[in-house]
Amino acid sequence: METKRIIVSGLVQGVGFRWATQLLAKDLKVKGTVKNLANGNVEIIAQGNSLQLAHFISKVKACPTPAGRVDRVSVEDLPAKDKFHSFNIVY
């Protein structure tokens, strides 16, 4: 089980990005959270095996919502301290 912190920038707030990301994560059986950041970016904490996460990240880079636009994605490994049991939007 791997844990990644993914920061997405572009037109990713107010376009259904978090909702579409949650649907994508549930479809791919990825666990974690997604939330808007004050600077206009979106932060995703994602847990899964390496194949699940690679597929998830590639879909996030392609923008899971047609109304949005992804300009940049940064990914960093996190220590797997907490185990997520679902994928939730954090408000």
C-alpha cells in the first residue's frame, strides 16, 4: 500500500473536479481524500497499490471533469501512517 500527496493546479475549483475525482477514485478502488486549497489548487491524498495509483494519477492529469483544466500535477510520496477506508471530499 502506497500513499501519495497530489497537488493539482489549473481550472480545478468550481468545475466539479473534487466530485469527479471521488468517482474516479471509487471506480479504481483508490482510498483517500480530495480538498480545495486556499490558493486555488486541489490536494489529493491517495492510497492504493502502485498500479492503482499510476492509473489514478494518469486520469487526474487528463482532468476527470470536462469543465476543468489541469495545468500542473505534482506528486510526492507520504509515509503510510493512516489507512483510509474510503475516498471522501473534505470541505
